[in-house]
Amino acid sequence: MADRQSSKGTATADRKENNGAAQVTREELINLLNEDLAREYQAIIAYVNYSQVLKGAQYMAIAGELEKHAAEELKHALIIAKQIDYLGGMPTVTPLAVKTSEKAEDMLRFDLDNENETVRNYRQRVRQCEAMGEYAMAEHIREILVQEQEHQIDLATALGKDVNEVTSPEQRA
Ligand SMILES: [Fe+2]
Ligand SMILES: [Fe+2]
């Protein structure tokens, strides 16, 4: 489909451009999945730290949730590492940097920002896997995405906010 030659003028050309992000090589997909893996490691570390450091009676329920998130992020890391290995790549061992703070609200905000970034990336990854015909991989990432969106909701709720729209109309095309 994506290879179909544009003979219908700019509408088709625009569509091709919008879908461009979905067309990646195997090598590019390995690199992108390694970025996802580095983000999963970051999430594990942040949730381990924040779930124990978070203080204040009003935050005890969310602290328990964060502890559960840590375990879920570890499962995600294992799934993503397996996909990288399947593609012939070497799973990274380096997490993205984790911010720390003494303030509960900061910690929840850092987590929410990271989850927004994660959701944005996995939505794109599903499209990229499907464009390559890697439907099973897309399915694994969809399952992770369901949990990441639950994490987003838990954090936004604890902060008394709505969940932001993280994907632009162009990215959704
Ligand atoms: Fe995750
Ligand atoms: Fe998450």
C-alpha cells in the first residue's frame, strides 16, 4: 500500500508523507525499540525509588500503585528485549536518566511526563511494526500500551488532572 505510486496529486503525496513515520527499516526498528527499552528501565528505577520515597498520608494509595507499576515496567522491559533479540539486535543495558525530588508532586509529574512520552512512542511503534508486517510484535506492544495508558490515568488522577492528548492528528494519520 505504502509503495503505491502517487498519481492522484497532493492528497496522496500528503498521505504518503504522514505515513512516512511508519516506514522504518529493520535496523531503525531495532534502534527505536532500544530507546523504548531504555525508557522502560528508567520507569522501573523511577517507580522503585518514588514508591518508597513518597511521603504523606494522602499519597499512600498512589505509592502502592507505583510499586505495582514497577513490576509491570519490568515485564515490559523483558518483552521489548525479546523483540530486539528476535530482530537480531542487542538489547541495551543503559536506562535513560531518572530525576529525583523530595516533593511528592514532582515525582508524580516526572512519572506522568515519562508515561506520556512512552504512550506517544508505543503508538508509533505499533504502526511501524504493522507496516513491516510484524503483526505479532505489534500485538505485544499494544498489550504494553494498554498498561501504559492505565499508568497515565493513575498518575493524572493522583495529580488531579485529566490525561493529555499526546498524539498529534498528523501522527494519527
Ligand atoms: Fe512500560
Ligand atoms: Fe508505564
